[in-house]
Amino acid sequence: MTEARRIRTRELRKKLESWIRARLWAQVIAALLIGGVTGFLIGPDTGWITPETSELAGRLLALPGGIFLNLIQMVLMPLVAASIVLGLAAGASDPEKLRRLGGRLALYIGATTLFAASLGAVMALWLRPGASVIEPDWPMPRLRPDPDSLTDPVMQAATQAPDLIARVVPSNPLAAAADSEMLAVVVFAVFVGMAFVASGNRERLEPLKKLFEAMLEVAMTVVKWAMHLTPLAVFGLTAQLVARMGLSAITTLAAYVGLVLAGLAILLTLYLGLVAILGRMSPLAFLKAVFPVQLLAFSTSSSAAVMPLSLETARNRLGTPGDTASFIIPLAATMNMAGTALYQSIAVVFVAQVAGVSLAPPEVALIVMSLVAASIGAPGAPGVSVAILSGMLATFGIPAEGLVFVLGVDRLLDMSRTVVNVTGDLAACRILSRSEVNEETAATRD
């Protein structure tokens, strides 16, 4: 009986191992749980090891994660450029379709980002999460103009706008790629792709098209290699996060963290509603299809890092045509940052409340519009939102000392808002591809 039980146990273990090996999302969940426990054991909550040793252990554990992210970043620029160019080139036979798709994507991104930023500001002003934080000892004078006068922020934004718009078009695409300026690379790729569409001599462009196809094939091969590191990367990054933050850091700012997570949940619900109404797909079926992407996005905090998996999911699980997915995903991964806009609007109001600064309604409206513009085109990499947030506080003269509270839990919230961002990208694929099907059906009937 004992021997038979051992045999059954071995068989079950083998079946479990083979089941986990065949499913990346199961490996990632296991890595998240084990990483969280490991981080707790070496973190400040247990006090078993010194802070210096804990920091060193966290860095060593996060090494596979650093390699994984660097591998993705290494091929990200050619992957983005090739995907956009080939997506546009594939639609060269139907320029009208490209115009429709681009216009609808712009409307989708603009509307959802504006909604997210406005929602975050309203929730923060209504629930006042900054009131739950003990007032700091440092002085926080009001550094910006009177609330009835928005001359300085408005004039500053108006003065900087022409240069910012001009810099969107890269004078040196290679330098932009070397500096990881994603938006500049996207604009360059769009121009090249549109040149494919506008050209009347397709035969002469065929060698260049094959070059981009080869570039995409090589980039995807490197991505496949990187995916083998995913469980180790997730384990190490999670362990480092928990070891650095500790559970106490989250509980101290529970109101702020809870408010951001609630706002992201509302935004996620909006995406699911749009998928159900406009995409004609059950929210449960959609979540099941995109769950592996969400899981990887949560663990890496980078919408750019999951872009290859997003492309595969859009094509194979959401029924998006290959050329449509190649057009939407790279653009959305760069510009669709509604979750980031929501987080930043809450964070700005939160820091102002901690500093004892009251914001007038016109100022809040200007902050929302500024965050919408800043979020669109922000690089999809970990920590970028903090840089945008710092600049926004400086623009409106809000003392930045309160950022110390935001930074303490930023990594956790970064992981959460990245999940919402990539969900929005994939929702766009489903909705826009469905709208194209409806257009083609209507044209056929006519």
C-alpha cells in the first residue's frame, strides 16, 4: 500500500511538472509566490539579515530579471519599427482602411486617457488620501502662483509646446533608437510605412520590405530566447521588490495604494465593457485570452517588454488580423498609457494634499490635460512615470518632498497600472478589428 502510494505520488508530481512546463503563466504565478515569500524572509519585516545584506541579496536575485529586460530592450527598437512598417505595408492596397484604423485608434487612446486622468483627479479630491499620511516635519511653502492665476503654467506649456512637437519627428532616427526614444522611433516607422503606401513602384521597395521582415524574424527569435528566463526574472524581481519595500510600507499608505488600485479597477472594467459592447466578446473570454500577457506585465512592469506576447495574443486569441495587430500593438504600447495617467493624477493631488497645498478647479483641469499629453508617448519602461510626475510637480510649483511617500510604493503600483495599460492595448485590437469586420460586411451588402 505504501509503495503504491509512492508510485501515485511520483506520477502526480510528474504530471504537475509537465503541466507547469507547458504553461508559462503557471510558471510565472509560481515564481511570483515563491519570490514574494523569499523577499519577505530577507526583507526588513523579519530582521533576520542586515539591510546591507538584504539589498545585496535582492540585487543578486534580480539579476535574471535585469538580463531579461535588457534582452527585450536590445531588440525592442527594430521590433517596433519592423512591426509598424510591415503592418502599414500590408495595408498598402487599402489606404482608406489605414486611415480609418489610425483615426479610430487615436480617438480610442485620447478618450480613454482623458477619462482615466479625470477619474483619478476626481477620486483623489473626493477621498483625500493625503489626509491619512502624518504631516511631515519639513516646511512646504506654496511655491506656485495664486490659484486664480494660471499664467505661469499656461505660458510655460505654450512656450515649450512648439519644441516638443518638433522633437517628435526625429532628425536622427539612429540616435533616437540609441537613446530609447520610443515615440521618435514610432514616428519614423510610421513615415517609412506611409511611404510604402504612397509609393507607386512596389517592386523596387520589395528588397527593403524583405529587410524589415528579416529584422522582425531575428528580433522575435531573440524574444523567444528571453522568454525562457521569464520565471527566473519574475522570481528575482518580486523578491527584490518585497525585500526593499516590506509589508509595512504598503500598510502605511493603504489609503493611497487602495485608491490607485480602485481607480485602475474601474478603468479595467471600462475596457471590459468596451470589449463586450464594441468588440462583441465576453469579458470572461477576453480575460482568459489576455491573462498570460497581464501576468507578464505585472511581473515586469513594462508594457514594452510584453509587446511580443501581446502581438501573439492579439493574432491567435483575439482574432485580430496580422497586419492590424502589427499596426495597433506597437503604437498602443507607446501611446496608450491611460493607467499611467490615472496613477499620476492621483499622485499629484496626493502629494499636494501631503504638502498642505489646495488645488483650485482650474488648476486640476490643467493638470489633467497636461497629464494626458505627457502620458501619450511616454516610454513603456519601469519608473518612467516617476520622472513625468516630478516634472509635473515642478511645473505647478508643488513641493516635491512628498514624493518620498509615492516612491515607497511606486513599484507595486507600476506593476498594477502596466497590467491595465496592456489590457487597454489588447482591447483596442479586439474593438478596432471588429469595427473593420463590420465595415467590410456593410460594404459587401452595399
